Amino acid sequence: MAGGSILFVEDDEILGNFVEATLASQGYEVTRAWDAETAWTLLDEGARFQTILLDRGLPRMDGMTLLRKIKAVPALCRIPVVLETGSDDPAHVREGIAAGAYYYLVKPVFPDLLIAIVRAAVGQFRDLEGLEQALSQADRSLAFLDEGLFRFRTIDEASLVARTVGREFPDPGRAMLGLQELMINAVEHGNAGISYADKTELVLAGRWHEEVERLLALPVNSGKSVEVRFLREPGAVIVTIRDEGPGFDFRKYLDFDPERLFDPHGRGIAMARSESFDSLEFEGTGSTVRVRAWLSRP
């Protein structure tokens, strides 16, 4: 589904008009707030949005203050907030990420990057809504399973398995998002062989999903699958994800890297590690990853 509802908080009229027109041209419904106080009033009174695009350098209440207020409210905290800033100072970037920012946009804002990042943010919000709906309707028969093996090939199948397995974690919503990131990573980078740079270009061009499907259909990849092992131990749930790719240098993706925060992707592993599980460990060359969540603290 194209478009989505965006709250855009920006006091610069020229930049604001440009961004608003760019998003509207892509089918987004944009609500404009000229300051953080107005934006907070809208949110506090019940207005709901799928993504918030927020200028960091607002007068009076600045963007960081509004970001922290949003992330402190359970009904709002899962809305992706894209910070817009005139500075690429790594310290500012780390501060924003630590406070819960989804991405940073550095002024001047380029249309292709703006559209790609907003599309990704809205997509994550919709994914989370879908995961929560699936959870509310879940068949809990997996609760009686102590050990299981799943195999899949495609991105859509990865999302389905993530929803199924994530239900058995203590925080299903967070686990589902983390599992989805790791399982899609296994499909796109592991089995389809898409590089980080390739994905950047594909996301900006809006052709990522199409290209993954094309590559998976090639004879060299048509027999590849991702294997997911589910294990319930006393006090813990463990999931191991293994693809058939050559692996990658996973170490540089374990933490948030300010140099990558201006790309339209690249935060999935770090987010899964910091927000979804009690532990996340890659094995060997990186084609296998194991995550764990405690059912009760050891």
C-alpha cells in the first residue's frame, strides 16, 4: 500500500514546503506542525501517525526534547521518528539514536533519500502493526513445541516464520521485529548475495524486493533455503538462523555506526541485538546467527 500518514515538524518555510510537496507527490498524507509544542498537542490529543519527520533544531522545545517525550509514551513510542538536522556531528547522531530516533536526514534533504527513508519507516510501522495483529489472533499451539525446524526461501516466508516463532518469546512484538530483520538478512544478503552497496541503490530506486526475487530464481540460488531452529530450554527460548551464503563481516554491524545512519538501511542487526533479545551471536563467517531470550532471569 502506497503512502501513509506523516507528522512533519519543521519551522523553515522553504525547506518545509519542499519536503511536504515531495512526500505528497508520493501519496503521503502530511500533517504540518511549525513547532514541537503544536506537534505534541496533536499527539497528546490522540492524533496518530505512521511516521514522524522531526527537525532537531526547533525553537523553544527542541526536537530532541520532543523525541524523548514521544518515546516515553507507550501509545506513541513505536512510531518511527526521523530526525532532520543541519549537522552530521557523530556525537549528535549517537545522542539521537540513543533517544530512539529511527534515522537521521542531514540538510540539504535530497528527494530520493527522503522518500526511501520515509518509505522504510512507514514500512516498519506497518510491519509492527501486522505483527501485533497476528499476535492478538495467534494460535498458541506452538506453546507445546520444545524443538522445531523451519525452512523457507523468500522474504514473505521469512516474515511469516518470524511471526510464528516470535510468539514464543517473552516480548513477542520486539522479538518478531528482530527475527524478521535477521531472517530477511539471511535471504537477501546470504542466499541472494546482495551486497550492502547494492541494497542502498535498490532501496533508493524502489526495486529491492523485485531484485531479491529475481536473484533467488536464478539457477545458482534456486535450491537455497534458510534454516531456522527453535529450541525451548528451561528458562530460555533460543533460535538459530542459518543461510547458505558465504558469510559477511558481521562485526561492524553489531553496533550503531553513525557513518551508516544516513543510508536508507543498515540498522537491522544492531536494533535486533540491542532491542529484541538478551543475546545475539554470529558463528563462523556470519552465515549462522543465534539469539536467546530468558523466560526467567538466570
